[in-house]
Amino acid sequence: MIWIIRLFLLSMTLMYFGIGVWAILSPLFSAVEADYPSITEYIGLSISSTIGYSELAGIYGGLNLGVGILCFIGIFSLNYMKKSLQLLMFLTGSIAAGRIIFSAIPSTPPLVNTFFIFEILTFTFCIFALNFFKPLKNSA
């Protein structure tokens, strides 16, 4: 089970760290007119002021980098493994809950999309690992 969790955290490391770097570099790609897709196009946002670039770098870039780094550390430490899984559980569960609440508003887009499926699967895996893998259950 420990190796499944480590592989899971490695995949989360690559994904979150990659998204963080992409979010930070996206404005630069636009500025130099590089033929590289911007993260804003992928997530369906547009930046309308200069503070928007800072928000993109901070919220999407910095937060995702931090989550990726924590997941990487969690691969090697049971204590940080538990913290990584708890953070991922809280983060993806909260985002999924926001999507569910938003879907209750009439005429909103459909609830189920690839992001929502990822969030539910990640949340479920974290709950399972935290509750059924004894070394994590007993660690601080």
C-alpha cells in the first residue's frame, strides 16, 4: 500500500508542480507571443488588469507549486505523507463542494466535468489511504 500512495503522491507532485510552473510562466509566453497555450485558455479565464497576472501567479502558480512540493516531500516521510494526503483531501473536497453548491443554482453549467471527476477521485483516494493504511492512521 505504501508504494501505491508514493506513486499517487509522485503523480500529484508532477501535476501540481507542473500546473504551478505553467501558471507562473503563462503571462511570459503571452508577452513574447510564444506559440504555447496559456493556462487561462485551458481553465476558461481571462485577465483584464495587471493585478490579474499577479493573482494568476500567486493563486494558481504559487499554491500549486506549494502543493506539488509538499507531495514530493510526502513521498519520503510518513509524517509529511499524511499531511500531503490531508491537504489534498481538503483541497479537492472543498473545490468539489463548491462545484456541487454552484450546480444547485438554476441555469449553471453541468456539474460533471473532468476537473470534478479528478477532485472526487483524489478526495476518495485520500480518505481511503488516511483511514485504512495503519502507519498513516497511527502517525502524528
